[in-house]
Amino acid sequence: MKNITNPILPGYYPDPSLCRVGEDYYLVNSTFSYFPGLPLFKSQDLVHWNQIGHVLDRDDQLPLQDAMHSGGLFAPTIRYHEGLFYVICTNVTTGGNFYVTAEDPKGPWSEVYWLEGAEGIDPSLFFDEEGRCWYCGTRAIENQSYSGENEIWLQELDLVKHKLTGPIYSLWRGALRQSVWPEGPHIYKIGDYYYLLISEGGTEMDHALTIARATDLTGPWEGRKSNPFLTHRHLGHRHPFCKIGHGDLFEDHKGQWWLICLGSRQIKGVSPLGRETFLTPIRWEEDWPYPDTVDGLVPANLNHYFEGRVKVGAEPFITFDINKQGLSHEWIGLRNPPTTFYEAHNDNPNLFKLYPSSGYPGDQKQLAFLGCRQTSHNYDLAVSFRLEEVTPGLKGGFMIIQSDENLLLVEQEVSSEELFIHVKEIRKGVEKKLNTLKSKEKETVSLNIKQRGTILDIDWLMGSEKVTLIEQYDTSFMSTEEAGGFVGNVNGLYLSQKDDVNSSHAYLNLLHWSWHIL
């Protein structure tokens, strides 16, 4: 068997939630300001994951106008009950907490049902043995004595009227004295107990999963004395995995218990990939769950746990179905992009024509951009594109974006009928040109991008000639540690035009896109 390793979803796939239907497993992740929202994966063995779509792929479902880069969608939960899939989530930019439903997880998903009175973030659903649905969420307590003093709360949800109803119950404020940011709750009924799994400590190095149980859904809830249930916060920056937290418990179709959770892989003290999806086996002792690993940590290698469960020689991978517009589902945009801003090539699901918008990288406006998540600290990426129908005022090219204020551009610009290639960084909102070269009309720009840890090299190939655009460039500023926020790096292409320029026939033609992950 080839190595099956953590993370099982590498790259910016945070806040995982999972439900099982028979022998099929469905997983969703947060997407913040990216569009479409909430990638939906399917697996039958927990090793091979196929993205079958996005939960939210319509503007009316996902208003993201003017969203901050780490605004938008926080922490979804996916559940299945009596023939219907439910995904509940928070749009922190517009609307608050909501849920959608679908009979087929590939969609279409329903209109958005906004929940009046649902305070806070990170909602979850629990269906009890009587078929009643309960909303469980996170909110700040009144008269906080310190920042991050939250509580987990519960209220019944009327799925016919799409409204919260009945009394509100305060369940738990976390395991530790002065616990900060208790959030991401999930409730389960297992045996004689109800279990409440949450995260606390914030999303950085102090992140942890804690657990409580009760014999009645509304409490009282008893925290496990040996909490945290799972954490790497005591290991510091040298351990390969850090920031472990925000998980979901589930039992597979063979009776084995697992925890899906998020974590980060740091390189030189920074996390350019953001928070990724990890898997950990679980065992039960005295009616409490424990990580079923030698050291109680998230394992790097999962082979031992899958012996006899997947076919010999089966290599773990992520695959992407094709969306209704002809592109692979790995391509994502920012906020609510223009209605028709790209056209997929008929013969290749990874190539497209990109039409301009007036937005520009970093300005939080409607942007013509398509990108893919960076999934490794070490990779080679070959990109070729050409700017068609040259019009003054056009700017477009390749972009690595961590946030609106921290990004790197290799930009072809049309200025007074001349073309230039600029290499620009935007660091903490300040733009700086790193290199400028002249280009030719309708010249194909072929880039070789090499990332090794935090160090980046970019070469421009002009026929047999190679021109170095940047060399040994430190990208540490494009990480959550330096830029803040909750996302990871995304690589892609963009095209922008000035508001007063008519570029109706202009487009950027992506001719080649090839990742080599090391």
C-alpha cells in the first residue's frame, strides 16, 4: 500500500464537518470570501476524496459583496436526516446564520433559510430520537469579563417554519478556567450519553478540542476531567502539525470511530497553506472517546489504520468533478464575481478565457479571478497565458493571494499601446514593484514558478531564452502568522480594466496550467 498520510485534504480546507450515509461519506469546509462556497467532497473509504460540487453556487445563496478576505462563510456543519441533507453555516458578512437543504448532495441546494435570533457563529444541527431538530451554536455571553468569553447554547429549530422556537438553553462555557473562544460545537447521542464536542483556545497555536457529556440533552453537562480531548498546543512550533482543533466525530460503516479536524503544517514558523483537514482514529474508554494513537496526537502516517480497508496499491488523492460551466471544481473565485467572466475551453477542464472586470487585486471589489489552493510547501507550477485584444488600461496575469493586503502579482499591463510585465508585491496593503520588463503584443507569457518552503523563484520563458523575474524571494509575509486571517494561499489568474475603458473584446487566455507537487 502506498503511504496514506495526513492531512487527507492538503491546502486551505479548514473547519471540516462530515456525515455518513450508508457507506458514503460527505465532507464540507469553510470558504470565507471565496466563491462558490463550501466545497463538498465524497468518499467511500476516507482515503480517496472526490469533490462533487459546492453547496452554495448562486449569488442569491451567497452574498459576499465587499466581504473582507477572511469574512464570509465560517464553519459549516453537514448532517443527513430522513432522506435530506442539511448544511448550516454562518455568513459573517451578510445575513448571519442560515441553512440549506438538498435531496442530492450534488445539488441543486435550496434557497437560504436565514435564522432570526440565531446569535453568534459556528452553528450545528442535532436530530434527536423523536425526530426533533436542535440548533446548537456559539455566542458571547452578556457582560463579558474578558475577550473571548463565549458559551455554547441550544434551541429547537422548526424545519417547517424555518424558525428557532421554544426555550434557550446555555450548555457549556468550555473546559478551562477563563476558556477563550469556546466554539464549533457538535452534539452526538452515543449509547447512554449525549456528547458535546467543541474547540477552544482560538484558531492559532493554543487551539484544542474539548468534550463534555450529559444524560439529558439540555444538561447539566459534565466536562471530561482529562480535557483537552485532543490538542498539539503543548508541542510548540517544532512539531510537524500545529493548531489542531475544530473537529467532528463519526463512526464508519465498519464500526470504527474517527475524528475529522483541522490543523496546519508550519514551515519556518509560518503556515502559507492555511488550515488543512486531518483524520484521527478514535477509541472509547469508560464512555469517553480518546485518540487511538500511541502518543494521543494526530498521526502523520495512516497506513496502519487502513490495512485491509482499501485496495493494495491504492494511492490517496483528491479528484474534482467538472462543474456546470465546464471547469474543474478546484477553480474558485473571490466574493461575487461578474456573472459571465470566464469561458471554459471545451477540451480541457483546467483552461479558460478570462474576461475583465473593474476590480483589482486587493481592493475588495468584484474581481475577475480564478485560482486553485496551494497544497504543498514545495511545488513547481508551469503557467502560460496570453492577453488578447490589447487595450490601454488592461492589467492581468498570475497572482498568489493570501489576503487582500498580502499578495504577489506577475502582471501584464497595457499602457499607451505598450506592454509591460511587472512583478509586484502588496505587503500589508502597500504596493511595491520588484521588477519590470517590456513585453510584446499578443506575446505568450510562460512562467516557471518554483516554491521551496517559503522561498520562491519565478522565471519567464521567452522561446529559448529564460529571464529571471524574482529569485530567492521570501514569501513568509503571505501566511496567517504575518497576515492574519483564516485562509491559505491561492494561486491563479486575474484580469482588470479601468472603469472608463471599453474592453469588451479583450480577454486573458490561459493556455497551460500544470502543478508538480513535491
